[in-house]
Amino acid sequence: RAPRPGEVDGVDYTFVTAGQFQQLIDDGALLEWAEIHGGLHRSGTPAAPVRAATAAGHPVLIEVDLAGARAVKQAMPEAISVFLA
């Protein structure tokens, strides 16, 4: 989706075109992704910054649903999941 008023690309989210997002999927560059709002939008977690942060010894917190957590765990078996209800 396009940024909403007040959202800053690279700060709030990273906004990419549909074609760029598809390329990220095809390249395996996302830890997890999903179609949301009835397929109107797609959202995902880029792998590179997460892997860079963990390699540097920094903890990473990712807010995802159960399907996203499963995908992250598959991509990064060392990940620890915590679910809050």
C-alpha cells in the first residue's frame, strides 16, 4: 500500500511496489509474508535486516500472527516465539 499521511518510508514501514514485493518473494528475501485485507495488500518481514541484527548479537522483536511465526521459525530455527493474548 501507499504510505498513509505521516508515515515515513524506511521508518514506519518499507514501502515497495507490487512488482518489487513479488521479486522479494521469488528471491526468498522475506522471512514471512501474507496477503491481508482480502488480498488487497501484502505484508512481509525482510530477512536481511533481521539476520544482520541477530548476527550482531541484537535481539529482534517481530510482531506476526501464528502463520507468520511458523514461517519465521522455519526460516530461522533458532528463533524463540512468545505469544501474547
